[in-house]
Amino acid sequence: MGELAAFIILSAIALVSAVVVVTSGNIVRSALSLVPTFLGVTGLYILLQAEFVAGIQVLIYAGAITVLILFVIMLTEGGTGLRVRQVNEQVAAGLLATVVLAGLLIGVFLRTDWPRGPGALPQYTAEAIGRTFLTTAVLIFEVTSLLLLVSLIGAIIVARRER
Amino acid sequence: MLLLDWLYVGVFAVVGLAMAALPLAIVWALAPRFPYPQKRLTYESGVVPFGQAWAQFNVRYYLFSLVFVIFDVEVIYLYPWAIVFQALGKFAFVEMLIFLVILLVGLAYAWRKGALEWA
Amino acid sequence: MTINWPLEVVKAVLAAVIVFTFLAVIGAMLGVLLERKIGGWIQSRLGPKHVGRQGLLQTVADTIKLLQKEHITPHAADVAIFNTAPLIVAVAGLLDWIVIPFAPGLIVRDLNIGVLFFAAMASLTVVGILAGGFASNNKYALLGGLRSASQMISYELPLAAALIAVAMEAGTLSTVSIVEAQARQGWFVIWQFPAFVIFMIAATAEVNRVPFDLPEAESELVAGYFSEYTGMRFALFQLGEYAEMFAMAALATTLFLGGWKGPILPPLVWFFIKMYAIVFFLMWMRWTYPRLRLDQLLNLSWKLLLPAGLVWILITGYRITF
């Protein structure tokens, strides 16, 4: 019962902030609304007993990615004064597409046979995650470092070409 | 118990917000309010401010935050490794060694390419 | 074991109120007073002496004064963000205290990811500072906010490296377990001395203290990102910074100085002695060292502390594995 209440509150926070992110005309307000969205998702991770993932969600998303986005906005000329017009002429078509998509998704969710296995949730603690990526998923782990290296090099090349 | 732990965190956040907002509410109730245009003018060492308030675009801020995000993700892998590597023997250490070496190469690249320069 | 949720919520609220009041009084108020007294002593002058005995009530008086100062909002500022930014900084600084163990059994909650949680809350402060810098619609504030944010994110990485080195030594992320590990293995300030040094430097930079307080430099940027903040909102930023500084000191005692372990005196007293020793050291540094230039500061972090931290992690790993 308590979990359901927590789920509803956290989802509400995440969804309302997400709506603000998408619809706000003030771009900085839009970017700052990402923080409650991420925090709401963090709460949802906690409800799934995945505290390590929750911790890194705050650390990376709310702490680093939001900062990155804010930096870019504040450094763009006129960026902070940008008032984006949120509604264009295709409102009717957009609304129709939204309703159709929502109907599809809800239909799929309701018809799927979500497996309800017995027993405990898989362990998402830091120890379990550590063990996994050091034993069974080593290749993925090492490839991730290459992926990070590639992103770093790519981003530096792209950014420095601006000079 | 996990959910109980984090319930405390949630409650602390809410109570913290309320307690931090409390002095603001007190001020709103108590403080005088005499706004006039000169008082609300943006502070620029006493002169009338000119120009819009944005910082000159300089890619260095962006590069720092970028490199930071990459290394932050790397550090995230270090947290679980730090607590399990002892139990898993030499192999775990070597795996992380490879991981860190690859990323130190990245740091060296960023250094050489001047991404870490402020000038 | 069934949990009585409403009771737990009430307990949590009480704990929150107690901890935050304690922080606001012992941390911020006493801390500001300590800063001024120590600064005075180092500079051969008297600090505040008039209000109350030996000036002890000085910050109380300051707080009362600030409570009735007018809230001035610059005319083009984004009011919503302008008001929320100090709240973010204050709450992030306060939430850090959840994982600090004061004495055996005296910790708010011993989270399994204790140390990671601490780092995560420290990184939330940056968003508040950026928001504050922007919301003032003042180019000096914006610049100060950007520089402060750059500094803080640059030092988060060596900070994390130091935390990870300690976690490696103790084999856990939980703060209570780290204190207990030190009881078995000896204080980590000995075994992890490089990590201690890196942590202290990074912690000083994270809370924007001298020698790393360029973003707040009065001589350059007025007051940096809080130029336009007056009265209580300014006080909230300061509260957040002082709470964060004390939290860093508390974490340093937990991770490196053995937490609450000590021979004769009760554990809580030992904890405070050690924590205030570190706070004194931080304040001592403030009044002794000149300010570093921003590029010197960033070079120190990226080119010295981060590689050093990562290499130290490898050395510790090698030492423990082989």
C-alpha cells in the first residue's frame, strides 16, 4: 500500500516535470525541470530495490548531464533569452498521433502476459553488479571503456573544430 | 531494510526543503518591501548595466563539462569494482587495469589536444 | 518483521528536524563564528567580541538581522529559479549528513551505498549554483556561476577517486562498515595517506573555500554567483556551503581518522573532536594561503590530482591483490 503511494507520487513528480521540460517556453526552466524528472526516476529505481543504479542516476544525470546541458544553454548567444513557441499549426494531427500511439501502447501493455516469477527480485546491489561485470560480462565492460574513449575523442574533435 | 532507508532520505529531502523555505517565509512576512526601479537594477559595480546577460561563448567551459561527464561514467564503474575485487582475485584487478589504462589514454589525449587548457 | 510505516515517517520527520536544527546551529552559526574568531586569531586581531560572552551570540544576531532584511529581486531575474536555487544548495548540503556516523548506532540511516550517496548529493549542489548564477540576470553572477560550476565538477573526480580508494581498503561503501574496518586495520589516514591528501584538497575546492574561492572572489567578481542575492536567500547559500564543508570534514573523520573510535572519552565526543580538528585545519588554510587562479586550479585537478588519484587506486589494488 505504501509502495503504491510512493510509486504514484514519484511517477507524478517525474511526469509533471517531464511535461514542463517539453512544453516550457523558457529554455532554462525547461532544463532545470530535468532535475525533478531524474529524481523521480531515482525513486522508481529505489522501489525496484536497485539502490546502486539510483545512486548513479543522481550522480550522472542530475549532477553531470544537467550541468552539461545548462552550460551549453548559458554559453549560446541569446540562448538564455530564448522563448520557444511551443504550439504550431499541426495541433490536430499531433493530437491524433498521440492518441493513436497511446492507445497502441496501452493495448500492448494490457495484453502482455507479464511473467510473475516466484521468489525474490534479482539482486541489484553494488556487489552483485560488480561481480557480474567482472566475471560474466567482462567483455561488455572492457568494450564500454573503448566506447567511452571513442566518445571522448569524438567530442573533443567536434568541439575543437569550432575554434 | 532498503525501502525504509530511502524513505528516510525522501522525508529528509522534503523536511529539508520545508525548513530551508521557512526563513524565506519569515522574511516574506516580516521584511519591509519598498521596491523602486534603481534598487532592482542589476548590479554592475555602480554603473548602469549594458548588454544582455550571457557569457561570451567559450568552448572551454563546454569541453570541461564534457570530459567530466565521460570520466564520471568511468568512476561509476570503479565503485562496484572497489568492493568486490578483493574476493575475485587477480583477474579482476587486471580487468580494471585495462579499463583504467584505456581511459588514462583518453585523459592523455584530452591533455595533448588542449581540451584541458583554460587559456 | 512488519514495519509500521506511519510511525517510521514520524520518526524520520523528527530525525530530520533535529539533524537540520543541529546543523543550522552547530554547523552554520557556530561555524561562521569560528571562522571569524580563528581568522582574527591568525591575523593577530580580535574577532567578534561584543554580542554575548566573547561574541558567541554574534551569528544569532546576524541571523535575526537577516530575517528582517528586504528581499530584493533584480528586475529581469527569473523569479521562480531565483528563489529555488538557494533551496537546492541548502538541501543538497543537508542531505549529505544522512550517511555520517556520529557514534555506534547514531547515524540517520546506514545506506548500503553510503559513500556513493554522499558524492551524489555533493554533485547536486552544482546545479543549484548554476541556476543561481543564471537566475540573477547579471553577467557577473552568470560568469561566477559558470566558473564555480567548472571548478566544482573538476574536483568531483579526484574526490571520487579518494573515496574509491578508501572503499577498496575497507571493501564496502557503507560508512559504518568503513569505521569498523578502521578499528581492525588501523586508521586509513596512514594506509591511504595519498587518498587523504587528495580528498582534503578536493573537498576544499568542492565547497569553494580559499585557496579555491576564485568564483566568489570579492576583488574580481563581486560575490560571484550570489552577487544579486540579499538577505536570507544569501544566508541559505552560505548555510549550504558551511553544511557541505562540515559534511566533508565529518566524512574525512569517518573515512580517514577512524570515525568515533577512541580510548577514554565517549565515541560522540571523539567524533566531534576529530571533525572540528579538520574544520580548524580548513579554516587555517583559508586564512593562510593566497587564492589560486582559475587555470591553476583546474590544472591542479585535471593534470595532477586526477591522474594521481587513479594511479593510487591502481597501486592500492595491486597492494591488496598481491
